[in-house]
Amino acid sequence: MERRDFLQLLAGAAAVGPLVAKTAVASDSLGTVLPLRPLGRSGVRVTCLGLGGYHIGWTSEARAQATIEAALQEGVRFFDTAESYGPHTSEERYGKYLTPAHRDRIFLMTKSTAKTAAVAQDHLEGSLRRLKTDVLDLWQIHALDSEQDVDARLEAKVLDYALRARAEGKIRFIGFTGHKSPYAHRRMLERTAGAQDPFVACQFPVNPVDAASEHSFVETVIPAAEQRGLGILAMKTLADGRFFGSKTQGERTVWTERSPVIPDAVSLADCIHFVLSLPVSVLISGAEKPEFIREKAGFVRAFESFSAQQRKELVARVARFASDGRVEYYKGKDLRKPA
């Protein structure tokens, strides 16, 4: 896709977010649910904000429980995790504090980094056991990091096993994820094109710095995923916290940044509303404290519109960060656009 066409894509998406965000508001026995959006062509509607499971795996158990409960109270019904988060701790905490009482109210997704079918089977069986459920709503081939990685996993029958697990009723839907290379996602889409599309979703970074990047998931993957009718699951909306001035885990400071994206260039609300204005099914947000998920749910409820002009201006304001590997540090260091 040429850059000018990509900018037209952003402009053309101007009405998508507000239109979908203001429809299909629902409630259940816990209260009002956050706005619902379709998960691609799956026929399922999911809350446009989801709780990310990585932070649930490393924060304290008391905070993890409080965060899960806060997410439910705020109307979140989409819950993300992976067998590698902890490892296993995130799934175990969901199995303890989420699924026993709320399995029928939520959309539950986990992921596997398996490189072979045998390991994939082991991961899935472990995930089902830890999450205390008989079936997952979405199981994703996790952390694709290159085109070669895609080829290797397909040849090792990882997708074949996922299809078998779906046929056996252990999972409802299949997806794939990654944050290192948008070209890995494109390869997976190319390799699996056809009438019997195995996927209903894919997950990748969506944020304004990525949109300004030479190696942009927003530019490379969103058009192709939309064309396939896949639900887009946005992660790293704040670049794994790199938009801020520092990051801590418990008592440990992981890093500090002298020139943070927030608040130097944009606001937290800007970043969330940027994502919601794109054709994204779910914005998956990590939170290790209940106040974090409450704050983000508030921004979701406040979302009215974010115009094409606002998106263009926002991307321009953060463009200087796009070539700085310290911000999107999780992308591959030697990425090359395929011919």
C-alpha cells in the first residue's frame, strides 16, 4: 500500500469508531456493559475494551483480583491472557477470580507460543485446566516474529492442531498475534488465504507512533485484515508504557525516558480515542491496578468522535518518535519491507 493510500484509509475510517461505539450498548446481571463491536465476521459482538492478561500475571495477587473485579464492574467483558504470562500465573488468576463466577458473561481468549503441534496441544490442555473452562472463545497463535517463523509454525502443523481443537469443541475461534514485524502478519494472511479461512481475529500494536512508522502494523495489516473480515485486536496502544516517562514493576523501575510521548506530545485520551476511531474490534489494555482499568474505561465511555484531521495531526505530533527504537522497542531491529 502506498503511503498516500494509507492516509486515505485513515481518512475513510473517520466514522467507523463513533458509529460502532454508540450502538449495541448492553447490560447483564453485573450492570451496564461497555459499547460492543463485531469481532470481524464471527457473528459475535465484544466489548471494545478488553483487559490484558500480561499485567495480571506479574502484579500482586491481591491487585490482580481487584483489577479483574474492577474490569467487570466497569463493563469490560473481553479478557485476554496467554499461557506464557507468568508463566501460567495470569491464567491461574483468571481461573481463580474470573471464570468460576463469570464464565457465561465474558469472552475469554488465551494464546500459545508453540512452535510445534505437540507443544500446542500441551499448551491448550494446560490453559483449559488453569482457566477452569471446557472451551475457549478464542485461541491465538502467539508472538509471530518473522515471515520465517510463520512458515516454520505452519510446516510444524501448529495451525492444523488448532483446527482440530476447534473441531473437537475445545475452542470456538482461532487467531494470531505478534508485535515484532507487520510482515509476519502479512505472511500469515497470504499463506492462509482461501475459501476456508481459519481465522476470525488477529492482534497487533495499534497506536499513533506505529501509524507514523516506516514499519507500521496500522498501514500494513489493518487493510488486509479488514479485507479478510478479521476482527482487529489492538494492543500496545501506549507502546507497552513507553509513551510515559517511566515504568515500574512492583518496587523495580524498569526504565525511564527523558522525553516521553505522554504528556509531551499527546494525551492518554488522544491515544485511546485514536484507536477507537479505527476499525478495531477490541482495544486490549494492560492494567496492574484497578484504577488503571477504571481510567481507561472512562475514556472509552467519553468517546464521541475522533476525526480524520485529528488523526492526521496526532500522527504528525508523534512522528519524531517513530524512528526511535526506545519507544517501539518491541519491533524487530532489522525489519525490511518485502519486495
